[in-house]
Amino acid sequence: MIADKDGTILCVLAGRWRYAISQAQIEHFGLIDPVDAPIDQRGHPLICRHLATLLGDAEVLAPGRHHAMTVVLRRRSVALLVNHIDNLDGTGPYEIHPLSPLITRRLTLPWFLGAIIYQDAPLLLLDLHRIATDVAIGAV
């Protein structure tokens, strides 16, 4: 499967690890300080969570403004905070490789759409909509 028709796969640094994301799942990119009680475009409080913590990384971002990816759900919006967001250097579109059943069965949460190969190494492709949904309903 090919990532997006226009190849909009980005790289995020969340804690110590890099992940691939689909730009199509993001409503807005920006800088957010969660202490300021940000609101979404509909005037509702924005739910802010550190993506690295959700993915099991113990490294915590320092207080202050962080790169944020806002995912809009039906009733709420979730801002996933990361260390850095960047374009992938190279030619797209990227082919999404499915995760093997052996790996998929052992995942605690089904937050990965597959993997792409970038600079001869695999990058896990996150399902940001699924992560945001789990955050919004309080599952994590």
C-alpha cells in the first residue's frame, strides 16, 4: 500500500524515538504550552498529551511550548506533543509495509498502521486518529 497520494509522510521525534506519521491525520501543526489551557477551533478545551509518554518512553518534555499535532475528533480535539516534527528527506510516496502477525499480536495497543523504510531503517507509522481517540475517551 502506498502512504498517501501525495506522499505526505512526516517524521516526529517523540522522546528518544522517531516515528512516521501521515499528515492527512493532522488538522493543525503548531506550538502549544499545555499550562496555558489551550482551546480548539470550536472553543472546547484542547486535550494535550505527550506522545512519548503514551508510547512508553520515560523521557518527559521540559515545561513550556512544544510542537503539537492537533487531531480533530467528532466532539473533542487532542494535541499530541512531540520534541520535533520534520519532513522526510528523500523521494515519496513511501510504501507502507504491514506489521507481521507475530508483532501485531504482542502490541499492547493497536496504534500502528505499519512501517515504512526510511534511510534503510524501518520507521513505525502511527495511527494518530486511534491514539487521539483513546486519549479522548480516557483509555490511556
